[in-house]
Amino acid sequence: MEQPDDVLAQLRAINATAAFNRWCGIEVVVAEPGSATIAMPWRQEAGQYAGFLHAGLVGALIDTACGFAAATLVGRVLASHYSVNCLRPAVGERFIARAKVVKPGKTQVFTSCELFAQASGSEKLVATGETLLIVVAAGADA
């Protein structure tokens, strides 16, 4: 079984290959078998017209964290379906997405995630989400 440090290093390496994640400033901060936590700093260009984090990025953070959590158990995955519940405006200095695997399988993985906004030392839950991910076989075209 892999040690958490190995899992963290693997997810960080995967994250570094994704141009979108680099543009967003997404960082993998915690990774353990069955769970992953990512963070993204506030960027003005990631906001919508009222200055909140754009809902598209809220979904992207949830999707990414869930994908990483699943990858810790089954390797390469591809989103089949995801849903997001925006609970309050996403306003903060940094955003933290904490995802966990709910049920792993050989062909699909169910995950859940909570997204928090951090500001002035406090943390507020701004969104929740769930994903259904398909396991991608090694060498398969996605």
C-alpha cells in the first residue's frame, strides 16, 4: 500500500500537468487514500460580475478535488456526472475543496466534496457537490 506522502507526490505531479489547474493556481495540499484537498487563491479574473468566485470555477474545484480523491484509489478517472449546490456567494482570499470517495468500484467511483472560502482566518462552507467518475483503463482513449 502506498504511503500518504507518495499519494500526495503523485497527485501534485498530475496537477502540474494540467494547464487549467496551473492557470487557476490550484494546489494539492492533502492527499490520502480515498481523499484529497485542493486549494486555490482568489484571482480577480476568476470572479463573476458581482465579485464572487464564478460558479463555473466552483464546479471545477469540486470536480477536480473529487477526481483526485478517486485517483488515489483507482488511478485515472473521467467525470461522467457531477452536481453542485451553491450555498452562499463564494467570497474569500482562498478556496479549499475537501473531497472523499463515498463508494469505489471497478468501473465507477462515487465521491462527495465540500468547498470552503477562507478569509481573515475564518472558513465558510460555500458549496457542496458529488461526482460520478468512470475508471479509465490504462492505455484506453479517454
